[in-house]
Amino acid sequence: MISLREICEIIDGELIGDGSIIISGISGIEEAKKGDITFLVQAGYERYIDTCQASAIIVSSAYADRFKDKNLIVVQNPQLAYIKVAGLFDLNKNKEPGISPLAIISKDAEIAPDAAISPFVYIGQGVKIGRGVWIHPFVYIGDGASIGEDTIIYPGVTIYNRTEIGKRVIIHGGSIIGADGFGYMWDGEGHRKIPQLGKVVIEDDVEIGANVTIDRASLDKTVIKKGTKIDNLVQIAHNVTIGENSIIVAQVGIAGSSKIGRNVVLAGQVGVRDHVVIGDNVRAGGQTGITKDVKAGSSVSGTPHMPHKEWLKLQAQLKRLPELFERMKKIEERLFSGEEND
């Protein structure tokens, strides 16, 4: 629990009302109850203000004079302030440092004293675990892997040998980092496996969703650069590089040796073929099939991909196809009828 005045200081806001009240939770504006703090971002939620039971509301300056009977914190960006406040009530951040006696730890593993290693974790030879790391139950960490400070690894994650994970990384349950890339060669009789000898490097401040697979490189490394956020159920193949601060949404598949630039957004179910280069600041709409290089700053959609505006025109024309088909049918009937009469 924390006072409203303390919260106001944390988010650098302007307090209107009673700063001594105690805030014990955070909730949406519709569900909030006494003791909660909530926030107002979109005008469409104004209708809930009169019935809102929250003890305090985070608002922008546009609402500062409109709710005289409410305890308010006025900030420039209520949504950003909410993120900071939500962190104060995040139960997932509560952990007890130490190594569970039910964990299996190799003798030469290096684990920081304040790291938290849960029951049924396996940590291989030569692994390095940084300060503040929290590893949940049933995590496997292979030989030679390293995990940077304040990283959180949720249950059921598998981290293969020599994988490098940076600071403040979050990896959600069921993800597999560093499995072999899908590489085979036909020798005339069968598919010969190409040894996958590289590794995966996850840089600082990356978040990886649930059931994501990121394959090790065949020789060098697969790299997810700092600040990138990956949604659930994403497949990233061997030798791929994803640039800084990119967003990869659910069910995206990226084939081997593709290079994704900085600040790229790949919407849900986008497919990227192998050896494609996608420039910085590209936006790809849902289910786009990217088959060749995409210039920086482009917005693309469709399969095969095309400029987004061109795709929108095509969709409008596709809707007219049944009508155009009927018109063509009538024209053909008239033409054929005229030939018979001649």
C-alpha cells in the first residue's frame, strides 16, 4: 500500500485532492473500487466517471477542472503514468532470493547471490546468472548460457547451450530459445541434416511471449536486438537478425537468414521468406506475405506484398468482381445472340 501523495511524486504529477489517502490497488475505470487508483485516457470512458468508485484517478490537464469531487493526479501522459503506477502493484515482481534445494545446479555455474532459482530448475555447466534474475520452475538452461541482470524467465522455458540473454529480458512460458535451425540437404537418397553450430543472442530489454521459438544459427548467431517485443506463438528461424525496438505480433513466421530493421512492425500472421531484407520503420499489415526486400519506411500488405495503398485499392476492386462478372455475362449473351441473328 502507498499514499496518493507518494504516487504523485513517483509519476511527477500535480495532486488535486487528499494526498494522504492510501492506495492498495489499481484497476480499470469500470471495475475500480474504493482503495484503487485508475486512469482516464480516452474520451469514450468519461461516462464512467460519475459512477467510478476509485479513490483516485490519473488524468490529463484537459480533465483537471471537470471533476471537482474526485481525487486526481494530473499528468501530461496518463497512459505512461499508468505504466509506472502499475509496476508498484505488480505481484509478479515479488520474489525471494536464493536457490531452491529442489533445483539442479552444475558445480561450475556462476549465480549471483540475489538471484532467485525456483524448484525443478536445471542449470548446466558454465552457466552465468546475473544479479536480480528470477528463474521460475521447470526451466532448462543449457551449458555455457548466460543470463543478464534483472531478467525474468517464466515456467517451462528451454534455453539451449551457449544462448546469450541480456539484461531486463522477459521470456514467457513454453518458449524455446536456441533449438536447431531447420537445415537439410538432399543427397540423392535422403535429407542430410546440416549441423547447427551457432547460437542465439537476445539483447537488453527484449520481451518474448509464450510459446515462441527462436532457432540457433547454423554457424554464427541469430540476434534479437535491444528493446524488441515479440508476441506469443512466433517462429524465428536460424541466422535471422531483428533490429532494435521492433514489434513482432502473434503467429508471425520469419524464415532463415532474413534481416529485419529497426522499429519494424510485423502484424499478426505475417510471413517472411528466407534471405529477405526489411528496412527500418517498415509496417506490414496482418497476413502479409513478404517475398522480397522491403525499402525502409514502407507500409505493405497482401500476398505477395505490395504498397498498402495499392492493396486497399485492390480490395475495393475485388468486392466489385461479382457485379463485373454479371455484367460481362450479359454482354457476352448479347454478343452471341447478335451473331446468331446475323
